[in-house]
Amino acid sequence: MSVSLANWATNWQKDQRFSKNYTARLIEKACGLNSQLNNAYCSGTLKVIAGPHRKAGPNGGGDARWHMTLQPNANSSCWHVILDNSVTRPIEINKREYLGHSF
């Protein structure tokens, strides 16, 4: 089992199929896509809000793609790390820069 440098929200696990160890490996892969994410992870400020999940809300809310919700720093907006359909690798970082959005 690897040691994760991320902080974990109390209710981070949205889908029981994905363990903390598996989620940590996906986050480490995502760090290769974005230097800001990598810096937050290495400095210990990255918080896992939600592990791999997909949720489509009413009126187009939510995200029907597989994704993780991460917060790079305590005062920053949350980001979505979009995953491939097999939930084995990150393919895109979607910075949710606007305020007032809750996950």
C-alpha cells in the first residue's frame, strides 16, 4: 500500500468499488497532467473531496463522466479530474473556478 500525501474529506468515498489506495494512485497519475495539482499534492495541501464517481444532477447539474473532486488548497475552488470510462487513468483536469458551486 502506498502512502498518500493528500488529505481526505470525511465522506470522500462516493463509490465503494474504489479504495483509498486506488484513488491515491489515480491522483498520482493526475499530477502528471497538471503542475499546480502536483505542487499541491507534494506540499500536502491537496484535499480529496470525492473519489471516483459519476453523477448527473437535475437540469444538467453534476457531471455524468467518471471523475474525482479535488481541492488543491484550503481556500481554492474544487477541481474535477475527469477519468476514462474504465476508471483507470485521468484524461483531463477541469478547474471549477467559479464560486458558489457545491458538490
